[in-house]
Amino acid sequence: MKLKSLGTALTTAALIATALTGTVATAGTAAAATQPDCSSALTNVKPKATVNLRSQPKTSSTALGTWGKGQNGGICFGGSKPVTGGSYTACGKSSNKWYFGGPNSTSVEGWVPATCLPI
């Protein structure tokens, strides 16, 4: 996984958007995505079911890819608590807690429902 490169990519995207539009991204714009705390990570995490990797911690956000059931991956675990986001029902439970991560087999990362991860 390339969790540390995410911050650099988001900063670059914001700078490009500023250069193209002449405006600075604010919390209300798409360029100001929720930033995960990736100061530490958990590895060898296997989802209980196949989950979508989302661009933001809510089910209405763009699905960037999938993380297959039982497939090894990792999640950001800074502060050891999930992020509060949109409400959902997944893997037989309802919650609004999300983790950022993805499978080891691809470079795609995104927000996944905490109820589907064995943490």
C-alpha cells in the first residue's frame, strides 16, 4: 500500500486546482477530501466480505475499487480509532465508522466500513 503518498497526491491536486481556477480549495470543495491519520498502520487485515473502496467515508461517495473477502491488505490506524462518517449497514451491522485502506494486490485505497473489518 502507498498510504504515505496519498497526502502528497492530494496536496498536488489542490495546487493544480488552484493554478487552473485561481481559487483556493476550502473544506466545502471536492479537493478538500477527508484526510486519514496514517501515522501507523495495521497489516494482514482481511475483510469479512467484499467491500467497496470509497473516496470519502460515506456510501454516496465514488467507489474507487473493491477489496475482496479474505484478501490481505492494510488500514491506517493512527489513533487506533475509526473515522466517523456516513451511516451504513454492512456485514450484518449498522454503523457510521470507517477505516482507510485497501488490498495489498493493488495500489487502490479508499474508505471501507469498519463493520466489515476484523478489528
